[in-house]
Amino acid sequence: MQREAIVPKYVIEREIPGAGSLTDEQLREITRRSCCVIEELGPGIQWIESHVTDDRIYCVYVADSEELIREHGRRGGFPVTRVSEVRAVIGPRVVRPRDSGPRGLEETGTD
């Protein structure tokens, strides 16, 4: 049986003073620009979601490499303060080690 290759997941920290005060239109423009750059870069990068706080935006991506994440930032004009590879995903219902893939889910029994 051949094992599926696991594409790394990353959390990107972008330091943007006043990020929490960006208007809906500004956030839409950032989204449009990001999606255009992702389309240019090809299938090796995918944006999952972002979380906007007062002075930072935390983005979750899957990508073939950290360098691809950094290239996305350069092309889009997005600051890349820190890139961290996700080693495991945990939550109240699921523990999922990074290398387990979708079939490696373990229910914790917590509701």
C-alpha cells in the first residue's frame, strides 16, 4: 500500500499595526490580492483561513514549502513576520498528528 504524501500546514504571523481596524472593503481587497497571487503560484499552495487581531493577522496555509509561503508574501506585499509549521492539530473533539492524514483521526470522547 502506497502512503499518501502529506502537504505541510503552516501558520503565518503577519504583523500589521491596526489590522483589527481594517474595514470590510480593505479586508476584501487583501483577500482578492492574496487569491490572485495564489493562482499565479499554482497548486502547491492553498489558503485555509486567517484570523485578524488588533495588530496581527494569523493565516493558515498548506503549501509544498516554507519558501512558497514567503514568495506569496513577497508577491502580494504581505508582511511575513514568522512562519511556523504545524506539528499536530488538537481540539476538544479531535487529536490529529500531522503525519496521520485524514484517516488518522482519534476521537477524544469530549463533547
